[in-house]
Amino acid sequence: MSLYIVSTPIGNLEDITLRALNTLKEVDLIAAEDTRHSQILLRKYDINKPCVSFHSHSGRAKVEKIINELVNGKNVALISDAGTPGISDPAYVLIKAALENDIKVIPIPGPAAFLTALTASGLPTNQFVYLGFLPLKKGRQTLLNSLKEEKRTVVFYESPHRILKTLNQLKEILGADRKIAIGRELTKIHEEFIRGTVLEAIEILGNSKPKGEFVVVLGGAGVV
Ligand code: SAM
């Protein structure tokens, strides 16, 4: 039948659309990145559906199992731990397999952390580049060097234990004055935006051990 790509909250459990809730209530099976994590959301909205896990370590056999359910007439909803499935999480493999099997893929739009951060960043939004997570080793230096000339706003995800190291690299390569907005713990109780230059962000974040989830929005070259 159909594979529904259902966006779920990135923190605040009220950030879910009526259509997403109705879809989760109506499908036969929910494929979730972490079934235990998703139970918090599903319980809040009284959704009792069979769940199967689908995460980055799920092998071909798991993909085939879910595709079989679809081919046998089941409707399946795919959800990730947060936000929109397929945005820096493992949904792509399943979506591709579904399309190869002529299964209808229906997106149910909702939150994504990178758009949430971008819209409130105060940096130009007319054109932007989304980089997901920066490569840890191979290609990292080349990518960071390429940002020197990048005129569009650049958005990427970063972990709390790497954020300061990355900001220091940005300072070295792009200069201390490059504009930046960092969204932390978006939509949650401790939501915070740090807006200013790369140097100012380092000074603010360097005061204590960075905690939580981060989106980095970097101004393009020449943005004042
Ligand atoms: N699919 C998700 C989306 O639509 O945004 C992204 C999944 S990716 C595995 C997780 C990363 O997204 C986190 O490490 C963090 O960088 C970012 N992220 C997710 N939720 C966030 C939040 N509430 N505040 C800030 N960043 C968040």
C-alpha cells in the first residue's frame, strides 16, 4: 500500500500536525528509529500500533521485511527520533527501496531542526545550503575551505562535544568576524539562540561545557 514519511517533533511534543496524528492512528505498522523513544510521543497521543525498529544499523533483511509488509497491502508510517525522516537520519534506504517496489511514498510534513534554526537565525534565508553533519575527517578541511567563498547561508548539525572545536576551526579558516547563529535545544524548555560573530559564539559557549542539541547557521561570505 503506502509508505507515509511522518515528521514528528524535534523537542516540544505539541509540534505535530493533525494529519501526522491521524496517519499514525490509521496505519497498520509504524517503523521507528528507536521504538522506545517514540513510545513517549505515541503514548501522549494514545496511539497503539505495532512498531518495528528501523535505524542506521538495520540491514537489508529489515528493509525487505518492511517492504514485504507494504507489498502485502499494509500501510506503514516511517518516523525518526526527531523531525523529518530522511534529514540526517536513516530513512533514505527505505524510501528508495519502496519506490523501487512501486510503493506509493506520501510525505506528511512537519518540523526539521535545520529549518527551525534557519528561520529564526536573522541570517539571509533566500538561499541556503544544508550540509547535514560535517565530515569528521576525510573531506572536512576541503569543505571548510570551500565555505570561504560561499555567499549563501550554510546550515549544519553539530554535537555538543564537537561544537567548540568546529567553531575554532571556523574562526581559523573563515575569520573571527564571520556571522553566525547557533540554535540550541530548539522548541525545548532550554531553547537558546546565540547570534553574532564566530568569535562571540566561542566566547559564550566556551564559558561552560556545551550541552544539548545544536544547529549551526553560518552567514555567507560578505554578510554583515
Ligand atoms: N531528522 C532530524 C531533523 O529533521 O532535523 C535530524 C536528525 S539528526 C540525527 C539529529 C541532529 O539534529 C542533532 O544532533 C542536532 O544537531 C539536530 N537537532 C535535532 N533536534 C534538535 C533540537 N531540538 N535543537 C537543536 N538541534 C536539534
